[in-house]
Amino acid sequence: MTDAVRPHFYLGVDGGGTGCRARIVDEAGNVLGQGLSGPATTRLGIDVAWASMARAFGAAVEEAGFGTAELARTFAGIGLAGIGRKGALEALKALEHPFAAIDFTSDGMGACLGAHSGRDGAIVIAGTGSIGLGFVDGRDLRVGGYGFPISDEGSGADLGLKAVQLALRAHDGRQDRSALLTEVMQRFHDDPMEAVAWMDRATATDYAALAPTVMRHADQGDAAGRRIVQAAAEQIDTIVRTLFDKGVPRVTLLGGLASPLEPWLAPDVRRRLKPADGDAVSGAIILARRLDRAISME
């Protein structure tokens, strides 16, 4: 059997800030191997990100029972957090690998490919941060997602920030107290200066850790909690509507806040959202299949 007719395989890797997942499938889409590892983001450095991805795809390769010959017929697609950082893509493309070919995209674009089976569409991610991403007529779209605190409206970090702001106002008497604001201030032992000290070292993840508390109180009718969550939902509404205005035919809401926040969205937005077809690893596999087709047409 010549190499031209030997079966090809496809590796998809989703490298995110909290963990990395890998999956190998055959031409029919049957899963042959899977693997997991820790965070993979260029923020940790290219070498660290690649090492994490290698642990994930190495486990998938081992489960699939692949040797050098199979890897040489495997096309890899990788969605990686932080790939937009200056020099990151060039550094990744320069790394040695055992595959037939490899292509990279952002973890968000990988998720968008998976959500719509490679068709035109968009996703809105509502998690620690927030962003709208999509493809339409060959154009890449982006709405927001420029980083907390200057952007990422409607995100978990944004919910946490608003809760701390209102809690401090309530402490001063500028805002009515509520169960939510009382609980937030108790985290700082009712001392604004403790909140200031926390702020000096707090990350977006630290602020987002307050989001479940905000959602819980809002769902229980807390006035301040409802105000914060409704404002966040309106921000997500705007991102979704903006993507539709830019011509995308379909939008999927993803991220850790997607399910709890969806009931708070406007009716017109909720009606137009669609469930995801597949996950970000599925999107990376679509990228790998496209790479195979592009090379075969050369």
C-alpha cells in the first residue's frame, strides 16, 4: 500500500488555561485514543505549553497504540490559549514534532469550529473572562475579550468586581446593604483596607471566584445580586446581538457562566442561541482534517 492510500489519522488538542485535552480519531471519526494534562497557555511560556500538550497527546498516542509509522500519517490541529501573543505562533511552528503536519489556532477559534461543525457561526464565551468569536464568509470576527478589568464584560471576573464595589459602597452607607454585600464584606472581615490589600494582588481568577456567590444570591432574590447579574446578562446580550449584526448565522453560548446566566438573557437572545455540535477538541480535529485536505490539493 502506497503512502497516498494509507489511512490518515487526526489529532485534536485543546490547550487552555486550566487544562489540556487531546483526542485521536481515524478517517471515519472513531476515537482511537485520548489524553489529559495540566494548563497549556503561552502565558506560561512556549516550552511549558508545549510540554503540557505533549503529555496530553502522548497519552492519546499511547492509548491508540501508535508508533512512528502511524504518527507520520497523523495530522494535528491545536487550539491554544494565548496564541495571539507576539511571537507565539512563530515559536510554535518552529518546534519539532512527529506528525505529518501541524496547524495552530486559538483555543476560542477551536471551540467555535467545534460548536458549529466547521460551518460559519460564532460563540460567546462567558467564564472567568468573556469574548465573542466567529467566522463568516471567510472573515474572523471578534467582539470584546480584551482582558479584565478593561474588558470582559459580563464575565465571572466582572461579576466579582461589581460585587466588591457595591459591598464597599454599602459599608460606607452609599448603598443599601444586602445579604450578598454583607457576605462579601465578611470575606474581608468588614475592613475595607483588607479589601484594598486583596485587590493589590488579586487576579481575574480571584474576582471570578466570587461569581458563584453573586449568582446564588441573585437567584434567591437579593437586590444587589440581581442588579449585578442583570447588568452582566445585558452585556452578554449585546455581544450576541453584535455578532448577529455582523452577519453570523448562528451563535452558541459557552463557558462556566453560560448555564447559570442563560435564564437572565433577553428572550430574543435566548431564542437565537443554539447548542454546541461538538467541543473544542472536535474543532481542533476539524482544523487537522482541513490541513490534510489543503496539503493533498497542493
